[in-house]
Amino acid sequence: MLHVLQHPLAAHIMTHLRDRRTPPAAFRRLAHQLGILLAIEATRDLATKAETVETPLEACTGRALARPLVIVPILRAGLGMTEPFLDLFPDVSVGYVGLERNHQTAVARSYYCKLPPLDDTRVLVLDPMLATGGSAVQALTVVKEAGAKELSFVCIVAAPQGIAAVQAGHPDVPIFTAAHDRDLNDKKYILPGLGDFGDRLYGT
Ligand code: PRP
Ligand code: URA
């Protein structure tokens, strides 16, 4: 249930995202590029249905996406992964869950939630950093309570503690990540990680 992106371009982008010298404009561009690769990886198993079209020469039966797709970025850093998904899947509905970690306790507090109808949809919850897993577990719970049955969690960097928390709390939810990192520090930041994703994305 853990999928780690294996692609030379993904590895190249990760290295530059991690680099403390990368400024916000370049950071946003790199996050967008990695988001595209992750979006392709996390949607490999989407259901399709037969659809017949007329080419200029004859009828042709191809495949088309069968079910509505919903993305739910966790504010604020998840916004950095939203555009690449919208680029590839322009018809998705977008829900938002706002969570913010307390700097002392690292426990996430919910401050916003707005979700579209989730019946019979496939839902991708997006958050670049899976650290303790507290935010991811909370967001997945909220989205399930709103009716989602088939979910995936997509992130850029995952710590072992966060992976274990999601697997314990939501064993049915596959995790897609571009990097499987080593540990957390005593402030619950990912090691080696890339620092505070939201701060680096928005220059705060
Ligand atoms: C970051 C990140 C995740 C969370 C991960 O958000 O975007 O949501 O921390 O940590 P966890 O796995 O220990 O819960 P943050 O609270 O810094 O808010 P921001 O996105 O607004 O910067
Ligand atoms: N949130 C971040 O942005 N970075 C971390 O390393 C952990 C949580």
C-alpha cells in the first residue's frame, strides 16, 4: 500500500526541492513538476469504460474515465500540488481541508473544511509532507465521514512515523510518495526532508 515514485526525473527534482538555496519561485515550479509525475502514478488504476467516437475515417471504440475524480488538498501546503492535478484532470471537483500544526506540540488543528459530494467518487487527498501523520489521519477521517469510500493519499516526502500512522488509522488507503525519508527530528520535522513546505512555497 506504499508506492514510492521511481523515476530519474523525480529523483532529480527531489534533490533540488530539498536544496535550501532553492528560492520560492523555483520551489513552486519543481513542486508542480513533481506533482505531475505523482498524479500520473497515483491514477494508474482509475476505472475506465468503453466509449465510441468517430474519427475522420471510421468509428473507433476507446476508453474514457468511468467515475468522477475528487482531489482534496490539505491547506495550505497541499495547494502546491493542486494545479498539476488540475492540469491533467481538468474535470475534477476540489474539496479543501484546512489543518495547521501547533509549533510546540505538532498536533494539527482543523480550521476549515469544504467538500463536494463524494458518493461514488475516487478521492485523492493531497499534502506534500507526511511527518507524524496526524494531519493526514485527521483529513482522511473527515473525508471518509463525508462519504468517501475509495481514497488515496498523495505526498512528496513521507517519514516512517507518518506512514505507520496512516497505515494504522486507514489501512485501506494507499500512500503515494516521491520520497521515503529516514526519521523526524525532535520538532517533528522530516529528516533529511526539505524544511517547512508551506513556508518554502509561499516565502513565509
Ligand atoms: C504541514 C504539512 C502537513 C503537516 C504534516 O502543514 O503541509 O499538513 O505539516 O505534519 P504531520 O504529518 O506531523 O501532521 P503545517 O501544519 O505546517 O501547515 P501549512 O501547510 O499551513 O504550512
Ligand atoms: N511539515 C513540513 O512542512 N515539513 C516537515 O518536515 C514536517 C511537517
